[in-house]
Amino acid sequence: GENVEQHPSTLSVQEGDSAVIKCTYSDSASNYFPWYKQELGKRPQLIIDIRSNVGEKKDQRIAVTLNKTAKHFSLHITETQPEDSAVYFCAALSWGKLQFGAGTQVVVTP
Amino acid sequence: GAVVSQHPSWVICKSGTSVKIECRSLDFQATTMFWYRQFPKQSLMLMATSNEGSKATYEQGVEKDKFLINHASLTLSTLTVTSAHPEDSSFYICSARDAGTSPYEQYFGPGTRLTVT
């Protein structure tokens, strides 16, 4: 089955700086890669996603890149703000099921 | 659009009893629903996939007789934790997919915090 690895596990950044989270996946058949933001005790919230036929996607301060050959994808958050502090999960869709990475705790300090 | 609700939002039960959690798609028909479990400071782990009108498919290591899943309609799936034990205490999250709109995106419910005493 699919295996998704996510790094780093924690990330502390100064407000205004950029944050980058990286994930790798194992199943070359995976074709959809969403990123979720989860606040404590809340549901995962989709912040951006990318399909396998696209290399990059951007939505305001958030961007995702996908390298199918290397089987890795990354989340980039620019101009970070304190409200960006949360746990971020990457995921890969394989055979109709989402496999999640272990998560990254992002802390944005003012 | 694409709202998924769960009930209850939290529940406390005694060891040995059963508890039922409901997952509803409010404004779309969910051809497939998924049940996840999330322990503190851990990731979401898929427990089972349920398709309306058919038996659920459980992930390896998940006891189907302990975690009963019923997907009787296109808007409702239930998870019953039978003979609950303290180690079953967790955050249970459902998600739903509307294959008619997108074969990819899953819409998550708000989760149910289960505490077994």
C-alpha cells in the first residue's frame, strides 16, 4: 500500500518568514495530493491540493509543488502569520483511499 | 456546500458498553464514506471504507466485529464501537466523497471525541 513520509515534524518560524513542508510517497499510481490544516480538536481543513497532471499550484500565500518522478511534493507558505500556527498534514490518494503523513506542527512566533 | 456533520461531538462511556457515532452528509449524496481514528498528537489512520448498501471494507488490524459500520443511505453512515475499552478512547473522524462531483476530494466531519472510563 501507499506510504507517505512527512518532514519536519515540527517547524518554528518567525512571522513574515516562509515555511516549507516536504512529503514523499511510495505508490506511483497515486494521483491526488491534498494538504490539510488541523487545529486542536477540529476537523482537518483542506487548504490546497494538486493532481498528478500538474507540477505546481498556488493560492495566495500557499503553494504546492509536485515532482512525480521523484515522488515528492511540498507545501510552501509565504509571509507566515500567527494564525498559520497549526498541524499540517500531507496526504496521497491511492486506490481511492487517502494515506496521511505524520503531520508537521507549525509555530509562527510574532 | 459539501457539509458533513457528526453526532455526538463528544461522548463518555463506561468500559464494556457500546457507543454509536453518526456521520451525515447534509447537502450531497455520499457514495463513499470513510472512518478515521486519530490519537493525540498523531496522524489520521483510516479504519474502514463504506459504500452505500454494501459491507464496509476494513483496514488491516481493525476488528470489524468491534467497530461496526453501517452505511444504510447515501447521507448517513454509523460507527458503533462495541464493548468499548479505555484504549478505544480517541478522536473519530468521518469523511464523505461525492463521486458525482469529484472522485478525489473528501469532506471531513467535525469529529467525535470518545472517552471510555
